[in-house]
Amino acid sequence: MTPGVDDATLRELVPAVLGVLARRGADFATAEDAVQEALVEAVVRWESEPPTDAKGWLVTVAWRKFLDLTRSDVARRGREERLLAQPEAGPTESADDTLALYFLCAHPSLTHTSAVALTLRAVGGLTTRQIAAAYLVPETTMAQRISRAKRTVSDVRLGQPGDLQTVLLTLYLVFNEGHSGDVDLAAEAIRLTRQLAAVTDDPEVDGLLALMLLHHARRDARVDADGRLVPLAKQDRTRWRTDLVAEGVDLLQAALIRDALGPYQAQAAIAALHADARTVDETDWVQIVEWYDELLALTDSPVVRLNRAVAIGQADGPRAGLAALSDVDDTVPRYAAAAAFLHERDGDLATAATLYVEAAEAAQNLAERDHLNREAARLRSVPGSR
Amino acid sequence: MAKYLMLKHYRSSSAPTDRPFAPMDQWTPEEVDAHIKFMYDFQDKLRQTGEFVDAQALSPEGTFVRYDGPGRPPVTDGPFPETKDLIAGWMVVDVDDYQRAVELAGELSAAPGRHGEPIHEWLEVRPFLTSPPTVTE
């Protein structure tokens, strides 16, 4: 990579550069293509000629690319002179530009899939090829997805007030995707959420960032050397990243003080309580149940009810957990896995084993299916469990 | 975002009883062309919408192969003439949700056959198993 300027630093400049172009009157779709071309050129040129002002260099080159891309249109519309008369951005405008770009790329008129793709490219500065590889689809498919997304938002004026909730959901989806190919989507989601937190003033943004950091802290412990999924209770907690935990907890505490609770802060609080426990037995399940109650009040989802039932099983015993589970819709993903876990703790190993098998059949990912099959096999190898 | 396999089952019993399924060799050349064009147009449409991942057609005849113990060559068998179910091919799509996958499979099943009538071919929609999500509790 470029000496002195790594890939992430380069890509951090993308929203500001795009913002300058947009304020000069460039349409979003073409400006975004122009910035991508400038990034490609930067990677090549900066190797031998590192710029003194990276952002200024990118603005100049992206603007030239933009003019190239629109040359034929420009003559017709007489746009060039008008555009060139626009002023440069100041620091405040740069922050506004960045936020405006997040809003546009996660505009409510886009599907989640499109918002994710557009955000990674236009805000994240990733290439179409990288995004396609990260989501395991052909590059042509991803290119179409992005260009359709651009068309969908072509009538939306950049700078219009946006919906922060769709932005947060988009970033959450990127984080939770779980693939780990060339592009580390979890790390990218954290980078983009950090960047968003720097230009917004909303405790839910910090809550989401805290949630991501607290989960990311456990990443190395989630999988063993053979690639097997390690459940939270069995993780080697010395492998959790204490720096990320500390940062997540600090962010969360500062957010909670502002007394505007939202679902991301509540989820981060649950993750923080797990992070606080040096061993699984030290876990404060009573507080975790309280946070699930908060979460349920904020967002009544069957997934939250299911996780709450498991937490009640830990706090008040498996019978209480099973009673709570009976109020949960049994079609929710992982229902059988939760039931298996609670029955096992209740000592009913035969029922638990049957439920683990059922849960494995319903699993939506391979690592989890393998894990649940192992759990079933483990119980069935116990004498008297059949 | 989720990937689904749309498996094209070609079985004589698949059509509704009031529309007996006519095998392709009983179609006119124009009807065959129309069917193939429909398939290509459908794939093109998926490329345009950014939902296309893969499409493959399979030869109708295959071989069953099985390990037969150490030092022995694998056992091969087939084709099995009694097998009514034949996998003609598949498409893989990457879509927002299950509903969209079902909607697309329904469209694909309307491919034209004899007399330009939809063939009502069964498509089996199966989700891919993904990587585990990061946030689970």
C-alpha cells in the first residue's frame, strides 16, 4: 500500500471528497464514480509521489474525472462554468457532507441489500469487486445493484434530512454479516460507525458502536483452532480484547447518562455485562434479564423474547426459563436450540438431545448446525440419556 | 440478504392435473425457442436487478458413484430409469428475503411450453446455509 497513507486512511477521505463534488453541483451517481476512479489513481500514483494534501489531491483528481465523465453532457447543459463557480468546503460543511452521504446511501426508499451495497461503496470507498467478493456474488451483479441503488436515490437531494434509524440498521447489517473474506466487513462496519459517531450527536449511534466493539472483542474466542463455533459460556475469556471492551463500555456509559435509551444501547448493555464477567459463573444474569425487559419494552420482537427466556433460565433456574419460553412464538429461529439448552439444564437429557437434533435441522448456518449436532451427540453419549 | 437455490425439478407429475405436462420433444421448434428465450430473459432481468448469482443447466443423465472399500474402484451405477424426478438445472439468487425468492421462483415456473402455455414446472426453493452472524444473544 501507499507509504504513509494506508487503505483505510485513504477511504476515510471519501465522504468529504464526495461532499465537495456534490456541493459544486455534481450529481451523486457521477460524482461517486469519479471518486472511485480517483481512488484507483491514488493507489497507483501515491506509491511514487505521495501528496502533501491527500484530500486536496483527491478533490482535484475526482473533479477532473467528473468533468471527463460528464463532458458530453456539460456542453449541452452549459453546466461546467456554473459548477466551477461553487466554493470549496470548510470543516463544518465536511461533517455535514459526511452525514448527508450516510443518509442518502441508507435512504428508506432503498432495500436493505441495496443500502448496504451503496453505503460500502459511496461512504466506505470499497470497490465493487471488493463488495462483490465480500457478499459472494458476481461482480456484475454487485455493479448492477449499486447502479440501481444510485438511480433509486437520484431524485433525493443530498443534504435533505435523513432517517438515522435506517443508517444504523444498514451498518448493523454489515457488521452482522459474518463473512470474513478479503474485506473484513465487521471491521469496516466499525470504521463506518466510528466515522458516523464523529459527525452525529445521538446516543444510539454510540450505543451501536459500543455493541459492535463489545462483540468484536470476542471474535478470536468465538471459533476454536479447528474452526468450531465456541458458545459464549465456553469461550476462553482471556482471549477477549480488553481494549475493545474498555472502549465499548466507556462509550456505552457516556451514552446511557444522556437518558435516551434505545435498542442498540440496551443490546450493548447486555454485551457489556457479559464482558464484565471474568468467568461465566460471575455473569450477572439478573441484570441481564432486566436489560432484556428494557429491550422488550423498546422493541417487542420474538427474538428478544427468546433470548430473555434463556437469560431467565440462568437467573431463576431452568424451570423459570421454560415457563418464559412458553410465551415465545415457536417458529422463531433458534427456538429449539433454546429449549434444548433449558431442558438440559433441567436434567432432562433425552428431551434436550431430541431438541438439539431438531435445532440442528433448523439452523441457518453451517457452523451453528455442526455445533448443535455435536451437542446432541454429546448428550446421547451420556449413559441413560436415551 | 440471503442466497437461495431454485432447483428445477422436471417431473411428469409436476403439472396440475388439468394441464398434463407435455415433454419438450412434443413442442414446436418455435415453442422451444420461446422457452429458452424466456430463461435467458429471466437471467438477464436478475442481472439487471442485481440479484443474479448463478444459473446452470444439467445434462439429463448422470451416474451414481459410491465408495466401495479400500483398494477398490468406486462403484458406478445409473441412470435409474424409474426415477421420475430429474433435476434439470438450477439458479442461485441473492435477494432481500424469502418472499422475494418465492416470487422469483413463481415467475420462473411460468416459463412457456407447448402452445405457449406456462409449464407450471416445480421449483424447489432452498436457502443457503450462511456464515454465523456476529451478534447472537
